[in-house]
Amino acid sequence: MLIVFKPFQTSCQSVISDVPPAGTLRTAAEWEEIQALVVTWQSYKPTLAEIIRYAQEECKVIVHAPNAATAANELTNTYNVVLGPNVQIVTQPSNSLWIRDYGANSVYINDVDSLFLLDWKYNRPTRLQDDSIPRRYARELDLNLVQTTIEPNRVVHTGGNFMSDGFGTAFSSNLILDENTSKTEAQIDQIMSDYMGIDRYIKMEVLPYDGIHHIDMHMKLLDEETLLWSQYPSGIADGPQIEANLLYVLDNFNSVFGTPYKIKRIVAPPDYSGNGTAIYPNNNGDYRTYSNSVFVNGTVLLPIYGGPFDTTAVRIYEENLPGYRVVPIDCQSIIGASGAIHCITHSVGVNDPLLISHQPLNDTYDTQNAYAVNALIKHRSGVQSATLYYTTDTLAGFTSVSMSETGTNDNWTAAIPAQEAGTKVYYYIQGISETGKIQVRPITAPEGRWDFMVLDTGTVTSVQKDILDKIFSVTAFPNPTAGLTCIPVFTPDGLSIKLDVLDVTGRMVKQIYAGDIASGEARFYLQPGDLQSGIYLIRVQTRFGDRIQKLIVN
């Protein structure tokens, strides 16, 4: 029975309501600080045991089990997990272990005030025990639960098909539309805004070979502006649709900072047949994925499959999330059920967040002017102080600079002094609330930090050569091609380029672009209809040198 929603108190007893609370709402991002990771002790227990083993070192782990004593015995004696004080096992029956889909999302009132859990209508109506799990852990954590289960605000949704940037933007596949056909897209958007503060809801085409159509099987937000996307070999399985969806996002949306999203690629690893042949989902291979990972404060739990791409996946995570402990967990047994680590975990944000958001500085040629570092820093009690820490030598320690509040919208600023060309600068931010809470960003600082290079404008240095090496870091697609072809060109700083199509003799047959491009990824298009079938070369010319990529036109 629904209870009328009551005001949020410092101590409550899990009020359940179908009415959203008043105030500006903000759905937390997955990389934010969490107080608990929740799982269901149901099946695929070796994988769950490893998740519990490592997650308990970062936060509370709530384990829902048919019998708490039996689960504790299995974890201890069968899987050799030393259960610390952070592990809380509760007796609670369930139908499945896919708690990401039936669990509840963390939402804050007025950005950083009271936390509540938002529970959609689960899309498996016969799994009534699963559907009761959010009420149980809301009660265990003394949190209010808000539901979108009653008309006119009923929304059927699954957590595996939802990701938030923490600032009002969310991503899903069109499964959200397909499972709510009684409502228009505008009505769904309005409910998401009213209940979760999602004011920009990006939806993409479902993937042909992903039977569950959940985006966590092929993409992940690493921070407010960085998207990690699975990449298949050209033309294989869901590769073409993934590329089309990516292009749709890049061409129509910017990050919360107003700049293009940064795209990181990670291989979609193949399954293997009995004779060792690589097979993909279009040939009945398992839908293996490295994007189905989960943040647990300073740790990332990463699915691996015992194949040759595992070490590369670990490296990509470590490179893009410096300072994080990346823990590989074998998911060969569970992936055949179309899910991995993200699918069988759910997170609960902290009650008292100190929110810090900053757009990292790009490489620069400026050796004369200080480098401004701006950040949003917010706490419900107010921010007592904020500090910028920077260094050009991590072994020598960091220099601290007090940040000053700009007087508007919780923005704080400080500056790093100008540096000589060839210098690499490392930095991070710390905030202290009026109540004394301390938070850093990145959350792994000082081991994890942002960095940028001060580049030389003269001769081509190893740093500048690195710029050249990064051009075409996202290759032209489709390739081979018979129609419209996208040619992304990436540079970490503004650059003047010429982009041409050459035949195999090196003769220019078409100029695509000549001029300046901004930092980040610029996208150019080639319509090869007037080109004969054959092999061509795409050449990008810069003052650092040229890059060439082969293109096959059918």
C-alpha cells in the first residue's frame, strides 16, 4: 500500500511514495561516491563472491539471500571470502540476480540535499520477489523510496538501459519507448524530468544482436564528457549500428560542459568455438563486453573472459581512469546469460555528497599566461574551502593554491602558473564542507589526477609527434564503403589541416577539407559515388606531418 509522501527527515523509516518530492532533482552518476553496493545471492555465485570480496573494501555491500546464514557460510567456506564489517547479508528471497534492472537509482533533492531511491516498474511482471528488493534495501539504509509504478506516471524501465552524467543528461536505447507504448516520448521525458531531474534524455536505436537492448552491454560513461564505446571489427555483428548511434550522439549533443563528447574505444571481444575460431553474436557467439563494469568508489570491477583482449581492456581502463584499482573478474560463465558485472550490481549514493565537477584542461601552447582551473563545488552545508593541487614532478609532491568562490552558482576558481614548453602538469581539486567533510576529484587523488602538456610551437617534439599519432585515432567508417563515409579526425589542440582523397599513385582526386579544426574530434564526410571501385588513401596534412589511411570503395 502506498503511503503519502512525507518530508525527508534526518532519520526516516523508508517512506514509500508515488509522488516525487519537491525541489530540483539530480540523478547521481555512477562514478560518484557511494555508500553501498547491492547484490542478490542467487546464481553465478563464483562471480558474485569475487564482487563481494573486493567491493567490501570500498563501501558497504548488502547481500540479499534466501537465507542469510547459509549465504554467509557459502561465501566463507566455499568461496574463501573473508567477510568484513562492511558486508551485510539480509534474508530476502529473489527470482534472479539481475539487480541492476530491478534495483533503484540514487536521486538527490536540490543537487546535494536529501537522498532518495527511485524505482521504476520492472519489465518482468512475474518476478514479484525481485520487485520487492528495492524496498528491502531502502529500509536497511533508512532511505525513502519513490516509485513510478502507478498511472499516469507509470514507466517500465530497466537499470541496464540507463546511464546518467550526474547533471541532467541520461542515455538509453529505444527499448524505453518500446516498453511504454501507451505513452508518447514527450510524456516519458516529462516523467523522467519530474522524478529524476533528467532534462535531456538521449535515446538510441536498439542493437540487432543484443537481445536485451541494454546500453550497458556496449557503452559506459567514464565522466561527464567521456563515453567508452565497444568496437567490433568492421561490419561485424552490432558494429555498424553502434557506429551509427555514436555518430548520432556526436552530431546532436554536447557534454554538460558545452563541448563535444570525448570518445574512447574498447574492443568487443569475440567468443571462441571449440576449435578456437573467433565467433561474434551474429554467429551465435556470447555477447561479450568490457563496458559492463561497475564503479565502486576508487575501484572498478571489470569483466574478463580468459581471452587475448583481457589485458588490453585492463590497460584501457587504467589509462582512462588513472589512480583507480581495476580488478578483473572472470565472467565466462555468466556472459552466456547476456549480462556481466554491471548487470548484477547496483549502487547507492552517499547521504552527504560533496559534489565536485571539473572539465579537465587540454594540452596548450600557451607559455605566457596562467592556466585557470574552474570547478563546481557544492555541499548542503556550504563549502568552507577549496584547494587546487598541482605539480610538474609527482615525486616532488604537490603545490597547493587556495581556490576562491566566484560568487555565482557554487563555482570556484584558481590558476596554475604558466609553464615552459615541454612541461607536463598534474593536478587535482579538494573541497571541504562547512561540516568538515573532505572530498577530492578525481576521487582517486592524489594517486589519480588530471594532466596536460605545455607544447612547443617550434620543432616537432616527441609530444607533438604524439599529436600526430592520435590523428585518425577513430578510423573512417564504414570501410570498405559504398556510400556516405564518416572520417573523424582527432587532435588534442586546435590545428590547421588539409584532408584529401588520393589514388594509389598518390594523385589527389578529391579535397574534403582545408582549414582549422578545434580540439577534440571533428567529423568530415565523403560521398564516394563519383569514385570508381578500388583502393584509395585518405591523407590528413598538418604542420607536424601527414597521416594516411587506406579506404576501400566498392
